Amino acid sequence: MDLNADERILFENRRERLRGLLTEAGVPALLVSFAANRFYLSGFEQHDSQCNESVGWLVVLADGRDALFTDARFTDAARRLWPSEDLCIYGSGKHTALAEFLKGRGVRALGFDPKAVSVFDHEALREHLELTPADGLVERLRLIKEPGEVEALRAACGLNHRVMRALPDVLVPGLAEAEAAWAIERLFREAGAEALSFPSIVGVGKNAALPHAIPGETKIEREALVLVDAGCRLHGYCSDQTRTFWVGREPSERFQETKRLVIAAQKAAMEVIRPGVKMADAYQAARRVFEDAGVAEQFTHSLGHGIGLETHEGPSLSPRAEGAFEAGMVVTVEPGLYDPTWGGVRWEYMVVVTEEGCRAL
């Protein structure tokens, strides 16, 4: 894509903020190899072709001009958004090419994210450069969403709401989970989504007790619960919502009570989310609802997670989560109860942390 002036300024400002973190950490230059971080800082290629293949690397200098590295397949795409003098198109020897390009600019030491660099790349790079682990710096920036990011997330979430509202007419007796998943993907695509943010989860009956159920051939019965967890990508940003439906005339008493508890736990968590509150406290607020009802052992996962360019990103809302909420964070709040002999219910909102508390998107 071609960047307009505002987009160029946006990415430049993000890299400038990162420069401040590099200076604080004493890192002269940072190799950005993780796709979402590369895109966040440059606008170049949001996704790698596959998990074991990179379309390029970005190097941000604490004091100097940043450089973009890619191969010949992406030459034109890179030139549309990056100055040619700061662009290196490598061939088969990308590690040597990167090192020589950086040494030409006086760079001899490079920070890297150990969670995002393979052992192979690390061993090849350290033949040429001094390497220092420096993880989590870009992720620290991404924790707080800019106003434009919040609006993109709100738009993706709005499309998600439209799809969820349509599902009571889609989820009918005799429909298999896999057929429902395809119908959900089609609804997203026809509404303008760029892609799914993750493969849709559809669990019928007992399969709803699997938090990450894979849609199969189980068919919806005339009176049955159906858990749907689905999301889309719009303008590069993700949505993620779970709803649990009852297909039929009379929801069972257990379904109604379980759903009531789950929504009460979600409300309790949202009531405590505000700047300065420990993230683990939100999890505990939800869990106390389940403890009081004697069903806490059926709450088997964390309360939620950050969401943005990725479906799952920082922060974590687990019982062991460290840190406190800050205004501008966008997280999911998705408590659930699961019984493998019966099924499960999960209910999920995406919320943005505000100065006063939090607000559902």
C-alpha cells in the first residue's frame, strides 16, 4: 500500500517513542522481526507468509536512520512506503547483507527479541554482530491504543455484533458445527471483513465445554445450547466475541442459571476495571461470583486478553497477571463455566479502559 502523509507521521512517531525506550535500555539498535511489531512501526506487511518464513525485518536505531530489509518479492511494496536509501533488498544471504548494511552505518551491536528470533537466525547473525536480548519493548508501546486504533477496533467489533445478531436465524436444528462455522465466515466476508481474526469456534452441547472447540460434524439438536466464539479483521484490527445461544423454545433451567452466573461475573469484573487497578483483581472479581455459587472449579481459563493487531496480545487478565490497567488499553472480558458432562457457557465483551472505568466496544 502507499502511505499518505498522516500515516507516515503515525509510523514515524511510533518509532520515535521506541527510540526513547531503546535509549533507556541502552540498546543502540533493535531488530524487529515479529510481523505485527514490524507492521506497527512501519506499515510494511502485517503478516509473514507462514510461521517459518519472514517477509522482512526492520531495524530501529536509537540514534540514526531506520532500515528495512526484505527480499526481491517485496521490492515494489517496500519502495512504496520506505526511502530507497534506507532499504536493503537481500538475496539468499540475508544475514550477511543485513550485517554489512548496518556496519556501513556504524552499527556493531543489535538488540533482538528472543521470543521472535529463531535459533538459526540468532546463530547466523551473531557471526557478524554483537547480539543482546531486548524483549517486550515494542509490545510495551502497543499496550496503549491510540485513538485511531480504538476506532478501528470499534469498527471491527461493530461488524462482529452484526454477525452475532444474525446467528439466531443461522443456528437451526440439523446444522453441523462445521456448516455453522462456514456460514459465520461467509457473513463476515459479505459484510466487508478482510479476514477472520481466528478460526471460528462452534460447540454444540457437550462440545461447548471445550473452550477452543474445533467445529465438526456434531449437529444442532431441537433443544440445545450452542457456543460461538468468532471474530474478524477490519482495517488491520481484530475483533473477538463469544455468545452462547439456546436453539429451541425452552432454554433449560441449567442453561439459564449458568448464563446468569457468567454474565454476573463479567459485570463484576468490568465494574473494577479502571486505571490503577491490578489486572489480577479483575480476574478475582469474576471468580468470586463463581466461588459464591460453588462452581469456581468450572472456570478454567483466564478472564481475558489484550486485542489489537493480533487477537491475543498483551495484557493478560490471568490470576497471575502483573501490572495495572491504564487508560487506552483494550481487553476482552470473557468468563465462562464448563462441565464436560453437559456443556459450557461463555460471554465476551471487548472493552476499552477509560479514565473513569471501562466501556464496552
